[in-house]
Amino acid sequence: MLRKGFGVGVLCLVVVGVLVWVIGSPAGAGQGSVLPVDEIRGLRVDIAALRADIKELRTELQQVKSERRRGSSSRPVGAILSPTSGASVPRAFTVEGTLAGIPADRHVWLAVRIGDLMWPKEPEVSAGAGPWRRQVVEGGSPPDGRFSLVLLMVDTVGQSEIQAWFQHGKQTGDYPGLAHVTGSVELAARDLVLR
């Protein structure tokens, strides 16, 4: 039986081969093109981030399945399935995820976090169990294009704060970052980079 790492090694070789074929090689066409080593190193980082995301999602999925078997959903669970951590995204991008065990008196929001500040994104995510999908538009200018996308569960006080924040922003055109949302719990987060 082949070792588990063997398949990953073969996958990496295939990816490198495709990169060489698409970009060109030093021996190709006499153009003197060079294989972009930095891009290959970046690819390794993306594979590592993807592995970490998969491991986290497996753990969350096992917890949800276990709770379903017991007939309870006592612990709220939320996941951002796409995009994965480390992904490069345009200003408008689609986010997909899943929820389970969200209490009826709670609300779920996506927010962009830059440093210690957050900017909730409309519309609110439906708190029902199962998969969800939302379009997010990031109009700000995060340092180096880096930001986190956060899935927040909030209580009724936090919900009122977010709604008042949106109302103020619509009236004034000013949406200052929120340092804290009362009664909020972070269910999931992904570190992303704007293209």
C-alpha cells in the first residue's frame, strides 16, 4: 500500500510540471524564460493553508454529525467553506458556508476585519441550518490588501448595534469600523488578500 504522502508528492510534481509547461522553461523556444521559483514557493503555502482548512472543516463536520446523531444541536457551529484562507479575491466575491445549531434568538453576519475593526456586510446570513451563499463587496483599502472575513453570531443587542450602524452609514455615508459588537461570537474566519 502506498504511503499517504506519496500522493501529495505526486500532486506537487504534477502542479510544478503544469507551471513549467504554462510559463515556459529555460530550455523552451530559446527565449531564456525562467521558472518563477517564488510562485512555486507560494503554491506550497497555499497547499498548506488548504490542508489546514480541510482539517478544520473535517473537525467541524464531525462535531455537527455527532450532534445530529445525539438529536441535539446545543453548540452553534458555522464554517466558511469558500474562499479558503490565503486566497486572493477581487473586490466583489462569493462566500459559501454552512451553519448548524444557531439559536432562534441569534443572528449571523459576515464582516470584514482589518486590525481590530470590523465592517459588517449586508445582507445578514440566514441563521437556518445548512449551506448558505453570499456576495461580499470590499470597498476599503486594507494594508497590503490583507484582511479577514469573519462569520459572527450576535444576540439581539448586537443585532441592534449592527442595524443602527448601517442606518447611520446610510444617512451620513460614513461607515466607521466597529471595535466591538456586543454579544458577538466568532464562528469562523478566513484570512484573504485583495487582488
